Amino acid sequence: MTERTFPARLGCRYLLDVPTNIGARTVLVAALHGFSQNPEDMLSLTRHMVGPHHAIAAIEGPYGFFLGVGSDKVGYGWITNRRPAESIRLHHEMVLHVLEAAGGELAIPAERRVLLGFSQPVSLNYRFAGAHPDSVRGVAALCGAVPGDWDDAHPGRIRPAVLHIARRHDEFYPAERTEQYARRLRLRCDDVEFHLLEGGHRFPSRAGPVWENWLNRIL
């Protein structure tokens, strides 16, 4: 038996929510949902956290699946441990397209674009920031991990500013592990802000003041 591979076109999708007025302080937030979630929910959660004055592009993960036997509800994911390099490449291409398409449409330059992810895509977003340093001004990481194969002895650089928010009782990313992320990220990035909030593995909707202070500072 031999394996054959081939490229095929994939129809990708994102939801764009734009404020009534776009000004010099308007930011484009490319928001990536967690595993088994969808862009509709991610758009709502992100809007609640970032407020009404920024544009949000909520991207749908490329891998859809039913959420249970007999269920007609569908969730989406970004990567598995099977052929991860292809998922990383696809993630990079999707995020680049959305940033350029939505940013160009709204006339929001790269220095006012932020890549935000919850849970599963956090590590992918960190990889993206290293590979495409001029595409965004900042990376906001919510309840996720740094890439598992990162080598702290020979760290690559991340140019965008980083905001990493973890939860103290996160059942998937425990505090004893995430508390090490600030040190590890500072090996790669000169501007890292880390917060450990109370709660479990949930989108930190009440982190609006943390987000706002960070955004005002980096802009």
C-alpha cells in the first residue's frame, strides 16, 4: 500500500462585524474559536469582551463534525495530531487571508490588527506570530497553550505584543503549567503581559478591562 496526497480547494468562512464608525483607534480583531465551537458564538463572546468600537472577524475552523450521536449540531476544530503540519499551514493561510481581506476592506492597517484565540488555536496563533511578524500588532491568547515542540534553548522571536490570559482552575491547561508561560514567552517576545484569573476553562468575558488596558498601551 502506498499513500498519495493531492491539494484540493476548501471553502472557508468568517463572520465580519463592523462598528458604525471606524476611526483612527479602531482595531480589527481576528477571533478564533475553541475546539467544537463555532464562529457565531465566538463573535458574541469576543464582542462582549472587546466592546462595541472594534471590528471583529470570527473565523470558522476548517474541520467540522457532529457534536454527538444523533445530534444535528456541528462544531469545528483547527488541528489534530494526525498530519499536524498540514493543519498549521492551512491555519496560516486562512488567518493571512482574513487579515488582508478584512483589513483591506475596512482600511485598517497591520499595526491595528490583533489575532485573538481561545483554547485550541492559541498555540497555532503563536506559531503564526513567529512566522508572520508584520501581520498583526498583537496576539491575545485566552486559556490556551504555547506550542508543545517549542525549544526554549533556541527560542525563535515573536515581534507582536502578547497578552496571555489563563484561568486558575482550568481543567485542560492547569495553573502549574500556564504559570510558566510568561517566562517562556519572554524568551521570545519583548512585550508580554500575563494574567491568571479565577475560574475554569471558559472564555474570560469579564476580562474587558484587562484587554482595554493592554490594547491602549500597545497602540
